[in-house]
Amino acid sequence: MSRPAPALRRVTAPAAPAPFGHYAQATVTPDGTLWVSAQLPVGGAVTAGSPVAEQTRQALANVMSIVEAAGSRADWVTRVTLYLTDVSDWTSVDAVFGEVFGSHRPARSVLQVAGLHHGYRVSAEAVGWCVR
């Protein structure tokens, strides 16, 4: 006998870019785990040609907009995965990460990838928890 899948709550944050495809900006499982989809640095004046620090700041701002729309906050983020097209950008990316998270230090992975959509150099996704 199969059980029905648990209901997922879909999160939509108007301040973050709308999904480009068939996915949610984030979902929350019944136990309160928040899963934020990878966010490109779309928004504001940031372009694919912008410095990687600006791209990182915007990608993380998009993630944080979604985190907050879910009813969570930065210090409830438990893990972040960063995708970089050039690992030599690490120092700039890490500095912005520190600005965004301050004294909170979520688990983190950094992966170098061959390319990202629209020519961007960084993308970020997150896992955390929320209470609603």
C-alpha cells in the first residue's frame, strides 16, 4: 500500500526573481525544513558582466528574500551551496558571504561549474528551517 506524499508548502517571494522554469523558489516540508532553489544574481543593476562580488551579493539577497518570505531568517539557514564558474573568485565570494551572514556560520559547499545560465558567475541555494 502506498502512502500519499506529504504536502509541501510552496514559497513565493515577490522581491526575488520569478522562476525561469518549472520549479518553486522554495518549498517547506511538513517538518519545517526550508529548501531554497538556486538563485542567480538577477535583479537590480547586476548583469553577467558585473564584478563577482556584486553578483554574489545579489544572488544571496535573492536567497534571503525567499528565506524571509518563508517565515525564516538568516540565522536559521543551516546550509548554503555556492556554484562558481571560476574558483579563483573564492576570496571575493567569501568576503560577501561573511558580510551577509555575519557571525552566523551555516554549513557551506562551494562547487566550480562549467557555466551558469545567462553567463553569470555565481549562483546560491540554501537549506534552513522555519516555523510556519
